[in-house]
Amino acid sequence: MNLAQKEREAAAALPKGSVLAVLYEQHARIRDLFDLVSSADSPQAKQVAFDRLRELLAVHEAGEEMVVRPATRRIASAQVADARNAEEAEAAHVLANLEKMDVSTPDFAMALAEFEQSVSEHAQREEIEEFPYMLAQLSSQDQLKMGERLLEAEKAAPTHPHPGAAGSTTAQFLAGPFAALLDKARDTFQDKKD
Ligand SMILES: [Fe+2]
Ligand SMILES: [Fe+2]
């Protein structure tokens, strides 16, 4: 069983919509999208798959910084929260660079493979160092409420990486809505162009 399948199994064992079910399911989708980008057989298909991956990663990491990290800080440790935020800030830089690259080049393929490895390790650290604490220490009701808040935060989150706001709960709350508005305008413009 690969990691995405294991994550889907973990999500299925939890109440639908609870924060960890949402996060496990998104980790599995992120892995699937990395596969889709690398295996796409035309530059157009690669670009479409990359855009979906970029959007999911941008909203997923912003959502975690806004909703999950404050809980981690409280019930796991500040060190773990800071370490995950730092990894996400670094990932936002890499994603912003990847976004500027031509997806059909070998350089892109190499950079993507390296990024996939670090995103995978980051997700596994979350699953080992954060999720068990949330599962053990938050009531089922709180886990459901957090799941709702996470999806709401993701709906309003920027769809492109913003390294200036990444890695900080406060910066996400302050900069997120403005960046999200700009990104949504940019996405609409791009949709019309396609
Ligand atoms: Fe994360
Ligand atoms: Fe995550």
C-alpha cells in the first residue's frame, strides 16, 4: 500500500469532515497530484496538473498555519509548531520559483522531484508529530469544528504561494485575504485566457 492509500485509509477511519480526516485526504490528493504532474504526457497536461497541485498546496499550507498550528503550539509543543511553519515558509519559496518555470524543461522535472521529496517528508512529520496529539487531546466535537474552520480558511486562502505570509499564523490572517483577492482575480483572468 502506498502512502496516499494509507492516508485515505486513515481519513476513512475518522468522522467525515473532522480536521484530521480533511488533512489526511488532502495529503493523499497532494501525492496523487505530484504523480499526475510527473506522468503527464504533454506540456499542457503538465501545466494543468501543476496548477491544481500549486493551488491545493497553497490553500492547504495556509489553512494549517491558520487553524492547526495554534492547536499544535498548545497541545504538542512550540518547537514542533515552529518547525512545521518554517518548513512551510521554505516550501512557499520553492513553489513560487517552480511556478515561474517552464514545466516542459528537465530543470523543472528535477526541481519538482526534489520538492516532492521535501513535501512528503513534511507531511509525514505532521502525521507523526502533530496529528496524534490532536486526536488524543481534542474532543470529537472540537475536531469537527476545527475541520469546518479549516475548510473555511482554505476557501478564503490565496491560491498561489506568498512567501511573505507563509510560515506565520498572524501573517496569514493579515495578508491572506488581500493576497487571496488578487489571486482570485488572476485565476479568473487566466481562465478566460485559456
Ligand atoms: Fe503542512
Ligand atoms: Fe499538511
